[in-house]
Amino acid sequence: MKRRFFHGTVAGLPFLVLAGTAWADCGSPTIASMNWQSAELAAALDAFILNNGYGCRAEVIQGDTVPTLTSMVEKGQPEIAPEGWVDLVPEVIQSGLAEDRIVVTGDILTDGAVQGWWIPKYLADANPELKTIDDVLKRPDLFPDPEDPSKGAIFNGPAGWGGTVITSQLYKAFDAEAAGFTLVDTGSAAGLDGSIARAYERQQGWVGYYWAPTALLGRYEMVKLEHGVPLDMDEWQNCTSNADCADPKKNDWPADKVQTVVAKGFADSAPPEVMDYLSKRSWSNDTVNALMAWMTENQAQGEEGARQFLRENEAMWTEWVTPEAAERIKAAL
């Protein structure tokens, strides 16, 4: 018998239902899109897959880490936070789990959110001995300060960022000033991005703070420096991340856990295959970086990015869903 398809839209996202297909009621979950690109992409992807693959009527809503995760614990809304930076609100997450109000289905980023000091890949390839921060500090000549080429430069983020505080503390801990380096205040996110873009265009040396996943690292290949010392969490909490600590020690930079958080009410009522998808769906920083770079270059929004991912990575995402859902999703593209 020839199969028939019906088309429609939910929350601006198209969905396609296979006529005669029986599936459990997924309901109308709300999915939190945070105010950054990778979270927008993850929310759009989940909405597309849940709506088209499992017959949900999902709606994407705007959120942010602290209010969204707090609301999930206190009110059970929204139902799904695809990209929850749980390390930023450990007490909220711990209380939500202890009180059985939320479920953490798994890591959406397989390698976690990564922050640290980076150098361009072309520089790392040309100087394979540059593996650690201490290695770089031996070569200020490779990283000239634009204002004083006799010194090296370490580019920092703008005031107000946690990563900026940590970079300032590590600058002191690794005694970078004595090694002949200055710490450059880039003034803004745009200033930081621009310093990397200029270095790449001119194939010059650059070292400084950055993080992943980001579109910029999808466009410009960068190599994260090792710290050469083990992570000391007590030192991290009390001094490395504390601007008031006057005597920081060398320390590693831990990866942030980025996990999918689901309200317990939805976790209990959703079809098992939906929760199975949310537990399996994960990708690497490299995958997200490249996809966000495509979105930026094509001025694409989250849904367009989700469609691009599904078109280009079938072997990956079909491992997350049932065979029946996979066919429905392919038909909806």
C-alpha cells in the first residue's frame, strides 16, 4: 500500500506525519533555547527530531542558564534544556536531582565545554615543541605584542567574563610577565575575535583565551595548550577563579559539563523512545564548531543549522533514533 504523508507546522518548525503510523503521545514539550548559538542549534535540532520523528508538538522558547534550570526544578517548565551548563548552577542541579524534580539524560557535548589558552594550528605545526603554557612562555618572539614587539602578548577576554579573571590569575601563576609577556585587554568579545582573525589573515603568532564550542574555532583552526600540571579543584575554587587571590598557583582548567536536563514530569510521561533519543544525542566540539561556522557564513538560524546537520551527518544522527523515526525525519528534510 502506498504511504501518504501529511504536512504541517508546530512552533514555526515543519513536521511531517506518516499516515497510519501509530505512536505514543509525546505531548507538547517546551524546549529551552539559550541566548548563544550552540544552544539555539541544539534546541532547533531537538524540536525538529521530536516533532518529525516522534510526533511531538514541541515548542522552542527562549531561556538562559540560571533562570531556565531554576524554573525546571521549581516549576517543571520548560520540559527540556538541551544544552545545560550544569557546572554554573551546581546547587540548583543537585537539589533538583535530590528532590526528583529533574533528570540529567547525558552529555550533549562529548568532550565538554572547553576553555583555556590557544594558539593557531599553523603555528603549532611549524613549532611542534609548543605543547604547554610554559613552552609558549619560552618564546615571546613568536607572539609579539602589537604595541611593543620586543615583548610577547597574551590576549585576554573583556572585563566581566569568568574566563578573563582566570586568564589573569594564570598569567600571574605562570609568571608570564617575568617571561617577557604582557596581558592584552581586548575590550570586548568582538575585539578578542578580531585579534584572532587578524593573526590568521597575516599568519602571525597569537596566544590567548578562548573557548569551545564556537563558530570562530570552526573557521580558524586553533590548538589548546596543555597546562603541564594536574587540576587542583581546591586551588581552582579558592584562587584560580578568584580575582581577590593574590598568590595563584599553576593549575589546569577543567572542562565544563554540558548536559541535557529534562523535567521529571516529562521524563515520566514521554514515550521511552523519546527519552532514549535524548540520552543518546551527543556531539563533539569539532562537529558543533564546524556547523556554527557554516551558520555564521550563511547567516543561518537554528532551524537551518539543524537541517544542515541532518543532511550532512546521517550516519551520526540515525544512531540516536529508531529506524522508523529516521525514515520520517529524512522525509521531512
